[in-house]
Amino acid sequence: MAVYSSKITAFIAIISAVVILSACETTRSLNGREKGALGGGALGAGLGAIVGNQVGSSGAGIAIGAATGAIAGGLIGNSQDSSDQGQTEQEERLRRQEEELRRQRRELDDLRKGERSGSDYDRSDRYDRSRY
């Protein structure tokens, strides 16, 4: 009877995790920390049920496994969020630098055109950094 009970407990834990994950995913977009905590909690609950069954306490195993998994998953997800944010910021800096290079190339072309035509370059048309 204990084997049957542990299989039911494990099945209920897995189904509960799937329902929780699907419900949370449909309500709003989750960040990496939240996804990691939910995924880690679900995996931890499943593993905790298996381990808890072997030592005779499935409920405690599920609770401990879910808590440990949620904490670990949250930490991993938070780390990924930080990495993604850093990458986004670096891409934005790169975009601004490329824009500045294009502006400087246009200004150089304008200066060269002014030298070729023999006219004085109108310095009032130059890029003014204080405007940006």
C-alpha cells in the first residue's frame, strides 16, 4: 500500500506543479527569477517526493524539496536576468557609439566637400553636443 500511496503523492505533486506553472505563464510574462523559482520548486517537489518516500515522509520531502528548488531556481533566474540586463545595456552603448560614428563621418564628408568647392565651411551647422 505504501508504494501505491507514494506514486499517488508524486503524481499529485507533478500535476500541481504543471498546473501552477501553466496558470502563472498565462496571466503575465514572468521574469527569469520567477520562472526559475517556479521551475526549481516544481522539480524540487518532485525530487523531494521521491526521496521523502524512500525515507518514509513524502510530505516533508515535498516541502523541503520545493523550498530548496525554489530558492536555487530563483537565484539562477536572477543571475540570468542580471546578465541579460547587462547585455542589453552594452548593446545600447554600442548602438549610440555607431550613431556617433555615422554622425562624425557625415561631418567629415561635409568638411571635405567644403574644401573641394573652395567655400568656407559654415561652422554653425556643425553638430552641437549640448543639444543631446
